[in-house]
Amino acid sequence: MERRSFPLPIRLLVALSPLFPFPLQAHFQTLIPSHEILDVATGPELSLELEFTHPMAGGPRMDMAPPVRFEVLGPQGREDLGDRLEVVEHPDGMRGYRADYRVKGPGDHLFMVEPAPYWEPAEGVMIVHYTKVVVDAFDAQDGWDRLLGLPVEIEPLTRPYGFWAGNLFQGVVRRDGEPVPFAEVEVEWRNDGSVEAPAPAFLTQVVRADGDGVFSYAMPFPGWWGFAALLPGEQPMTNPEGEAVPVELGALIWVRARAPE
């Protein structure tokens, strides 16, 4: 795709977004591996990048405190990866993280991060986005539909790798393991700067799950797509000013679509 910049009105909205709660203010915790499929060509090693940002708008990033949990569930069981995290200091002063990992054998690997709660004063909420991504190692194609037992979680009904652009992704929104009827799911593409949004409504797509918590979305072009089901927390948290405030719990999953080469 030809590289294009955002039109001036969109750039102005992004610049003003900290001051006004525009609909484009969709926060997404990212968890992006260097490869979603490992094979002989890639080898067993991959890296993962973590940011808290507005992916379709290209920012701005939010500062990301050290995560509460960072782990992987693979064929050998669950592994704590917290000590592998390295801080990434971005030019805007915001922190992100990266980590390297080497798979030990074939099988699907479910990476998950529970970030530290983030205070969003513009919305008056503490935000916690439980985020996962699935990496297939050496064509095992087994274990991708396992649940991690998170407070809120998206269960993939479609295998979450091996997508062509235009394929349909389908999942179930769950809270405490139970489907959430009619949950609202926000969808954003991790923009590489090649696509411009003609209006703010194009930055974040919104779909509604059915009565069984099932939602569907066809990814129109290649790249990484984030799906975020945002649900109110049942208990308040304390913000940096010491006030009890509402909580936004996010169930996120990232999947990649590819174009034919």
C-alpha cells in the first residue's frame, strides 16, 4: 500500500485528544510478536513488543508502568516471563517493553500480559487490559483455543493465526469464564502509516456480540488487528489522588492477517 499521512483534521483531533474525550480515544494494550508463526525459516526465537497506545491513530502512547504479570502458556505448561521484560524508552518519554523468547518445541504458545492499572483522568476510570496473542510453533496447530482463566478474556472461535486479509475472525467475550451477552467489542488496526482515516469513526471499528457473547469481524487488509471487549469492573480502585473510581476491564486479543506475496 502507498504510504500516506493522516489528513490535517485527523491529525488535529489526535493532537487535541488529551483535552477532549473524542471517540478516537480507544486505548489498546499491545502485545505484538515478531512472528505469529514459527517455522524452519524463522527458527525458534521471537521477540515481543508491549505498548499502551492508540494503534490506528498512530498514538499518542501512554506511559506503561511495569506489568503485574507477563507469562506464556505453552505445551510444557505456564511460564513466568516477567524477568525477561526490558524497558523501552520512546522518544516521547513514554515507556514500553520488549522481551525475547525461545520456544522449546512444537505447539501453540499463548502469551499474556496483565498491565498495571492505568489512570485515565479524561474518562475518570482506572484501566486494566488483559491482553493475549497466540504464536504457533512448527505447525503444531494445537492449543490455540485454551483459556487462560483471566477475569475477562476473548476465547477465539477462529484459529487466531494463518489469516489472509479479508478473513473473518470470531470470538466469545467471557467474564469469569461465562459468556457476556451483547458485549461491545472495539477493533483497531496497528497502523504502519500507510492508511489514512477519512473521519474519526474509521479509527475504531465497533461490533456488538450476540446473546451468547459471540462476535465476528472481517479484517479488510493485512497487518495486526486488536480486538478489545471493554467491561465495567465490579470493584472500584484508588486513583493517584486517593479517590475510589470505576474500573474498565479489557479483554484483548491480537491477530495478524497477511496478504499473498
